[in-house]
Amino acid sequence: MPRFEDAALLTGRGSYADDIGVKPGTLHAAILRSPHGHAEILAIDSSAALALPGVRAVLTGADVAAWSTPFAVGVKQPMEHWSIAIERARYVGEPVAVVMAESRYLAEDALELVKVEYRQLKAVVDPEAALEEGAPVLHPAVGANLVNDRHFSYGEPEAAFAAAGRTVKLKVHYPRNSCTPIECFAVVAEYLAGDEGYDVLSNFQGPFALHPVMARSLKVSGTRLRLRAPRDSGGSFGTKQAVSTYIVLLCLASRKAGAPVKWIEDRLEHLQASVSSTNRVTTIEAAVTPEGDVIALRYHQIDDCGAYLRAPEPATFYRMHGMLTGAYKLRHLQVHNQVVLTNKTPSGLVRGFGGPQVYFALERLMQRIAVELDLDPFDVIARNMITPDAFPYRAPAGSLYDSGNYQLSMAMAAERGGLAELRARRDQARAEGRLYGIGYAAVVEPSISNMGYITTALTPAERAKAGPKNGANTSATVAVDALGSVSVMIDSVPQGQGHRTVVAQVVADVLGLEPSDVLVNAELDTQKDGWSIAAGNYSSRFAGAVAGTVHLAAVRVRDKLALIAASILDVPASDIVFEGRKVYARANPAGKLPFHRVAGGAHWSPASLPEGMASGVRETVFWTPAQLQAPDENDVINSSAAYGFVFDICAVEVDKITGQVRIDRYVTSHDAGRILNPALADGQIRGAFAQGLGAALMEEFDYGSDGSFKSGTFADYLVPTACEVPEPVIVHMETLSPFTPLGAKGLGEGNNMSTPVCIANAVADALGVADLRLPLTPSKIHALLGVDDPAPSKPRGAAPVKAPQGGHALSMSGSVELPATPEQVYAVLLDPDALVKVIPGCHALDKAGENHYRADVTIGIGLVKARYAAEIRLSDLDPPHGLALGGKGVSSLGSAEGAGRIRLEPAGPGTLLTYDYSAAVSGKVAAVGGRMLEGAAKIVLRQLFEQLGRQAGGGAALQKRSLWQRILHALGVSK
């Protein structure tokens, strides 16, 4: 059946946050962000911005400090995380000020007029370096960058390792990456009159446990923060949890401006400053037998959460904590977890949330065990699997796996995926000298998070003092109106998955209707709808929890209607059947009543209802799994309610010359309990596979050592397109969960957990290497093969320049012919009045001293436009043959520094100008990435030299030589 959502979406009639009308007088916000990874904020001057017509207000840290409090932090540390940088900026892109104006264009223009004085501090971006003595400390009140340090032990790991005949140890690094929804963050906030609080429309996805966090930060009760979600949202994959920070910020902006304020995040903002996964360093060790049995595991995990521990962190660690043993039956586990802060964007929910990091370590280790013991990895995985008769199975750290048959899933993947054929291909490829490998990954996929798992970060004593937290409350309402029309309200805030379609199916099945008879409302409103702190669209909770709770509410409605029908037909309620939009007694199918007549009686004739029955037909159900308890005194925690299983097989061929990894075949087998809609289930698998492939081969947020962000566009943060994503072989099996109402489990995140490590294992098999780091780009493959990339060309005789630490470095050399003599060109270079007309974007050029100039220059690159206050110095003057120049520039969006040399030689009637330069930029300009910077530099140079030629030659243009003439000139044959 077609998705109900598609008709509106495919005809451009979706209802996204940016589509919804706003009140007259609504202002538009633009956010000024820190260009530095770590800096003190000494002063902010917004007077020039406020003088710009159409600008209504500027919000700064002083306002935020007066009207709000820092966000709650998930660990016991004296750190402060506000919605804006106060006194210190700790990552590139952190909000520093917000401009509210009558249009977004005016607000963006006004950003350039806000002057911020910074004192730059040393930054740290490597989590291991952040732990070292003497590392720059992000939060002086904490005194260190280590903000949570916990040790755990389950079973008898020390004894198991001491008795082990063999151990296998591996250190792995999982990179920082994110998801890139088509729609970025959106907030429309209004500070209400009187003492009514705030009204917010946002594409926030939950968890709604962050609603009280936001309300407390705004110093209002929960009832005075009304949060509304639009019907449609253009994807999220976890990221829109982080819009919570901006909800608070825009609420305060509305308070400052005295009007509603709208803010729509742009792509550069989203990549630079929204959210990312944690990058993690894991040292993992296994105690094993010679036959390949894994007896015990030992983890040391260092998780980099960025500049702040933003709620719900450190949840990335603890969502997976109860299941660190994966699909394997070992009983001894030791864990050391360290949460570290660095000068990067704060981390948060990203599809798979903690799973990619855990399984990259665990499944890489399983592959290494097989290699070091000279065993088949497939056999080692199968040998250690939990057996079907063990379910429900309690893992050592506490997860209660509900159901499964992992061995059957492996066998189905091997058979339907053609594993025997792939092994034959590998043998043939290797015989021919080609690099071909096969990798595997076995993943237990959690769904329906226990809201108490995050408290595992606290000690038992700290938890006892704070009180228990647990459960996964889900709410749903099913109602039937006076005409027999059915409506459903859910708390899941869908982001494009097709929730309305599935909910309609579930309710229609219970009530004997068609899905088209059921209207599903997913526009959650915290002041009107039933919800709890577990509400939202995350942790794959929809199929098991939301659809299951909808089913329970629909059953209650059916039971009430059955009693009404039974009184009309004079039969027991247990004999009533709902089918084909009719209601009838099982023994008398001919005596059918229309569904709307039975349902309408509760509205039109309440006096005729069975004795004691309330009028109306509306049922709201709250459901939480009984198995989800708070962590106990031994840190045992069942972190999720349901656990699916994924087994993947990947075959790759690696090109020795290009370093390209080609996926020959990808097989993914899933056990997600009852599949509610096969087409949508396969869509979720394909989407997670595409994102997992991106993490394996393309995607990584790149930071300079000073915290500069270098991946601000899709030119440098590469994501896979349809051309790069092969069609996976999808295999399904069903073992129903005994813990969810419909027996369903989640499946939307599994491949983002399994695919990165499965591809990595295949590449490791192809290359015969132990240590590899994602993403497996051609340059990294070349390094693994011992093939050096060609060294970049170096400018001839360029003046040396010390680039800003961590900034984007650029070097370029070349030559151009100008229609003027060397003397004329040289004169322009020394004349400020002439040079101001030559430099693109130059507003003013003043002489500050002998061969020393101050310039006001605007440079635009892609989405970014920056106005620099620059200083330029000339040296090594050799008129009219050449000179050296160097300079620095500072703007609200970053800094730049460079040096170069220009040489002039007569060339016929004109001059041959040869140039070499080296430069570096940092801040937001650097975030556009190297490709765009290099392209922009070429354009700016071309414009500069064209203008220089015109200015020196009095407007004349030198006729361009043909290619043949240029070749002859280069050979010295002609002038």
C-alpha cells in the first residue's frame, strides 16, 4: 500500500516548520558564531548593528545570563553550558550573539557590524591529548578535561584473563561524523505576554526528557514552555535532538526583541555547530582459547563529547553499556569509561547512537581473533553466539535480550547472500593478484531506550541520592467521533519514516476498517496532548513502543464498541466481530451493523449505552515495559526493552592504483520481531546502510589543531549519493518479542552500527592489515598499501609564512601577462589610491607607515562572506622587478595570514607577472573546506590581476596569446 505521507510530500504540499505561517511582526534571527576554537570574549559592541535600519535587537551573553540558567549536566561536575557563549567560546561555531531584524537578509548583514574582541586560547581536539597533563582546560571550574571516569566489573574478568591461554588486544579509533538531513534546524519562538511563558514551534525530535531541561534553563515551569511539532520534518537521524539548545536561545531572543522570532538553520551552521557523534578511542582485549572461544572482554573507552556535556550525554556511552558483550555468550566483562571534553561541537544523538563505536571495536576484535588464531572469522562468530534456547538472555552488564535465533540468521545470510560464491571469487581474485576481501559483522540492535540508563554514569551512591530513573513511557490516543470517523494521536514526532501509514494499518486491523478510514495526527503539542519524558522519535522506539501502544488503545476502543454492539445484538461481547467496516455476531454474519452506527451511539444516544458505560469513544493508553528498571547497586542495567539482530556479509575489491574500495556484494540479515510494513522496513534498512557506508568510506568531521572546523560544505564533508550506494541483499526473519505489545522490535539503526565495521573487516581481509581507521578514503588505503600520495607542488621561491595553527593552508604559484610595462605595474603596487581599485572587495586602503597598509576588505566564499580588517607589509623591494608582501586579517568569522613574492619581467609590450604565495585561514571561512577555498583563491587572483593590468595600462587589455604562441614562448622560440 502507498504511504499516506507521500501525496503531500511529492506534490510540494508538506507542512514543514518553515512552511507554516507566522504572526505579523515576526522577526528573523541570524546567529553570530565564534570563529575560534577556544577564546575568551573580552567585549561585544553591537551599536553599529543596532543602528542599521530594520534591526530590532541584539542578544548577547549578558542577556542570557540574566534571564536563564545553565542547562542541567548529566554528571556531577561544576561546568556550565549555556545557550550562548558567556565569557568564553569553546568551539568554532558556538553562538556569541543573535541579531533580530525584519528580514533574514538584514539580520545577516548586521552580523558583520557586531564587533567582538577575543583573546585566543590554546585549543585541544584530540581526546587522548586532552587527558595529558598540561593540556588546555576547557572549563577552569572543573580543572581538567576528564569529566566522568567510571570502572565496571561483571563476572570474574581478572581471573578469566589470568587463566586465559591467549589474549588478543586491539586499539581502534572511531571518527567524528554526523547525519545530514535535508531540512536543518527550525525554531519559531515567542515570549508571551504576562507570565505565560514561551510558545515554540520547532522540528525538535525528542527525547522529551529535554523539555524539563529547557524549561528549567528558561526559569519557567513545564506548563509555561509550550512546544509544538509540525506535521512533517525533513529527516533527522538523531540530530534534531540538539535543536533544544537553540529553542532556549530563540526564546530569549524573542524576550529581548519583544516579538516572535524565527530562525532557520543553514547548511554551514548545521555541519559546523549542530551536533555530531562522539569520536572514540577504544582499547579492547579478549581472553580466548586456542579453538576461538571468547572467555572474557576488557574495554578501555575514551569518548570525546566535544566542548560541553550537552544533555543527554554521556548517553552515547551508556545506551550500549548493558550489551557490551554483543551477540556473544561470554560471562566476564571489565570496562573503564572516560568522558573527555575537547574544542569541538558538542556531541549528541546520531543514528545508531553509541552502537557504531562499540561494534567497530568488538567486531574488529572478533576478526583479529580469527586472524591471530588462523581460524575462519565466520566460524569464530558462530562459535561464540548466544544459543536460541538461552532467550530471554541476560547479558553480563544487564541487557535482557528478548528473543532471537542468531545462528539461523547467519545461515540465512550465508545461503541467500551466496557466501560460497563470494569465497570462490576471493580465491580467484587473489590468484590473479587482486585485492579482494570478505568481512562480517554481528550486531544486537537495541530499541526502546530505558530512560534510566544514562544514570549508569553516576556511582550507586550518587544515584541513590538523586532517586531512581527508569522506564520508557509511551502514549497514544484513539478516538471515534459521532460519524464513526477514527483519529489517532501519537507521541513519536515522525521525521519521514511513514509513521502515520503504519499507525493507520495497526488501528484498521483492530477495528475491522481500511487504513484510509483512520486519520493519524503526529503534530505533538505539549499543552494539549498526552506525552511523557520518553516521547519523541529516537532509539527505534516506534514499532515496538509507539505502534504497540496504539494497538493497546485501539483494543480498548474495540472492547468498548463490542459491549455496545453486544447490547444491540443481544450476544456476548466475546462473540462480536469487527470486519469490512461492519460489526456483527460471529454466529450471525448476516446481521451486520455499520461501524459508524455502533460508534455513533456513544455520542448520539448515551442513555442507551450499557449500564455504567461512559459516553464518548476515546481511549488514551500509557505503556512502559516492566523489564526496564533503574541500574542496581552493581551497575547492572537493562538499557533497552527490545533487541533485534543483524548479521552482515560484505565482499570488497580494493584497487591498488586508485585506492578505491568497491563493494562487490553486501548482504544484511535482520531479525526485528514482527515486521509491521515490509516496504517501510526495507526502506529503513537501505537508509541506515547508506549512512553506514558513508561512515565507512567518506564521512569525517575534520578539525585543525586550533579547533578550526574544515568540513563545512559537502565539497569536503562527502556523503554518499545513489551512485555510490549499491543495492544490498536484504534477508528477514522474525522471532517475536515477548516484551512488546505487537512482538515488534526496532530496525532503523542496525546497519549504521554494522555496516562501518563490516566494510572495515572486508578491507582488512583484502589488505591483510590490523590497524585501519575510518573513513577508508583512497589516501588512507594508499597509506595501508605503503604507497605515498604525490607531494603537493611547492611555490617557487615563496616567502616563508607561519600559518595560523590548524588553519586551512593554501599555496599557489603561477604567472599572468599584463598589458603594462613593469614600471607601470610596480607603480600601482606602491600606490594606495590605485591599489584600492585593484583589490577585489576592498573598501579602503590607508597607508599606516613606510610600505605598511591597513585595508578593509570583504571576501565571499560560497555561503560565507567575511569583512576583514587587514594589515599588509611590503618588503624586499626591487623596483621594478619584484617585491615580497605579507599580511594578517581579522574578521568576525575568523582570521587569515599569508605571505608571498611577486616578480615582474618584460614580455613584449607588457609584463609577465610571476607570483608565489602561501596563506592560511581559520574560523568560519575555513569551514567551507579546502576545495572551495582553492577555487575561490583562483577567482580572486584572476580578478586582482585583471584589475591590476587595467589600472596599470590605463584600461587597455593585452590580446590573449593562443595556446601555440604560449607554447613557443615557453620554449624560448618566440617573444
